[in-house]
Amino acid sequence: MNKSDKKRAIDLLNKIMETELAGVIRYTHYSLMVYGYNRIPIVSWMKANAAESLEHAHEAGELVTLLGGHPSLNIGPLLETQRHDLGDILRESLGQEQVAIEGYYELLKVAKGGDSVLIEEYARKMIEVEERHLDAVNKMLRRPGDVEAFQESN
């Protein structure tokens, strides 16, 4: 990987790390704000997502150091809408997952241009993971019986 691609990859990995750390905080917060008769399984799912986001942040940080960079101490943006209906929480979660997947796609573009199979395969693996998360949240936002993917109405 040339010097320019390596710097870009480090910057993107740090951005990914920040996004994933924000996910830890968001999912932890969301898990505390769920009420109602479906609380227990949803809280468990959100806590598992928080733990997975932490794992993803750590993985990205490890790759930053592998490339000779310095892992960021920043955390991505944390939007607090003060809306805690489960649908609102899931729509915010969908947005968080979309931001994460965009970061991995950017990293894949850089890795494809370079000579790091490791970074390219990492990006591909994480895109698959994030696309599955998007699908899970999307299915949670559908009404029972809906086959079509959830679409935000503006």
C-alpha cells in the first residue's frame, strides 16, 4: 500500500472506530430507554449490538496500529432526539448502521486500489456484517405481513 493509500486507510479506520464507539453509546442508551412488553428481548438485542460495536471499534483500532497509525480517542456524533418510541429508536439505529456501512465501503475503495489483501478482506467482511444489521433493523421496522423493505417516508 503506497503512503497516500496507507494514510487514507488509517484516517478511514479511525473514522470507523469513532463510528463504532458511538454505536456502543447509542445502543447502550437505547437499551435503557425501551419500555413495554417486548422490552426483554429488545434490550438483549441492543446490548449485544453495543458489545459487537465495541469489538468492531477494537478491530479497526488494531488495523490502525498495524498500518503504523495512532488510534483516535474521538467518538462519532451522538444525536439525541429525545424520542424514545421503539420505532424512533430503530429508525435512529438504521441511520447509525448506514453511516457505519458507508465507512466500510470507503475503506474498500481505498484497499482495492492498494496492495493490502488484509484491509480489503476486512472491509468486505465488515460490509457483510453491517448489511446483515441493516436487514435485521429493517425487518424490525416492518409491520407483520409486510414483504417490502421498510422505507422512510419524508
